[in-house]
Amino acid sequence: MKRIGLMCVLVLGLTGCTTSEETKSIKKDRDEVETIEVTTSPEWVGTLVEDVPKGTESLSDAVVQQITLQYKDGSEGHLSKNDVIYETTVGDIGLIAIGHPNQTPSFGVYHYSRDKEWVMHGMKHFGITDASDKRRHDLALPQDLMYTIDSEIDDVERPVKLWTLYDETQLVTILMTDAFSVGDGERINRHADGVEYDRLNQPSGNGIYYISQDKLILVTGNLSEEELLTLADSLPEPSSVSFPFDDTE
């Protein structure tokens, strides 16, 4: 496979809710990765991004074949489909989270879109260190306190905002984008304040979505569907300046 980019990063750890990250932009030809944001754990020094082989069907196959992690000692880490935490597609958007080898707990969240082929638009790597700080978000989460990391990808046809809340064992991502018709959802027989929820048939994890104020909100993770629905019920309106958190934070 053709190697299209090497991301070298400073040695950083999480220092807060939305941490100080070493952010790099890689400008390439159209249809290649435009923005990569990385927060590293201590031994991790770079990420090699390769082409996705044409005809790749599953999102997990795409990210496993595309990403190689590079470590301080010169070794490389390769992702495994066995470590996928969640994998979901809604319309032409793909979102996948995967645990990283040799660094536990350490995760990556990858945002893709698909026309005929999968194209990565952004990724965020993060872990848990002694400096990491959990916060309370006044959301209906299984745990009162969770770490949080966010990102925004606006240089694509369908801009998205992402928030990932996580701890040592649980990880959930909330995605917001402009509303569009989705044909692969299944209506859930449940209503809350007039909001209609749909479930996604995911190969890993659970996912639901709903439309509110002309925004499509996706909530996915390794939580149960009922836990995701309870979390979605606790989210403020998409127009809230602090979405998905409480305005008072």
C-alpha cells in the first residue's frame, strides 16, 4: 500500500477535560486526510497513514489497513479488528473507535465518509495518564465522572462536531451534523419530548440517532441501547451554545 503521510507528535498526556493537544494539519491531494488531531501517551511518537485499498467494504477493515502506530523504541503497532469498541455508519458518515495495542487504556476515534470508497477526514488519539482529569457533565451517563475530548471537522462536505466521553472501560461518542435523510435506521418505539429515535445496526457497539432543530445527533458507544437512550434524553437542544453539555458549565 502507498504510504501517504507520517504524523510526528510531541510527547503529551491528558491534562484536563479537553486537553492540550498537539494538533497538526496535513495538506494533501483531495480525498486524502485533511486534518489529524492527536493526543499521545508517553511512548507514542507518530502515526503512519496509508491508502485504503480500493473496494474495502467494512469500516473496520479500512482503519486497520490504513493506520500504523509508531513508538519511541522504533517499533510499530498495528490495529486489530478484535479491539474495535464501536463501528457505525449513518448515511455517508463512518465513525469507529478502536483500542490501541501496547497502550492500555488508549483509544483512537476515526471519522470517515464514503461515496464509492472510504476516505478518512480526521482522527483523534487519546489515553489515560496520572494527569488525566475526570469531570461531571450533568448528563445521564453510567458513570458520574468521565474524561472528555472533542474535535471539529469543518473542511468536508458534511462538517461534523464530535465529543467523546470515556473512562477505563466505557466509551461513547456524540456526533452532531446538519440533518439529512437516513435510510438505514430502525425506528425505536419510544418518544421523549416529541423526539423520535432510530437505532443503527452496528457490527460493534450500539448506536442511535435523532433529528432536532435541523441537526442530526448520533450517539454511539459500548453502552447498552437503553443507556444511550437515557443519555440522549439528557442532552440539551442542539442550539445550546455548550451542546452537548449544560449551559451552566
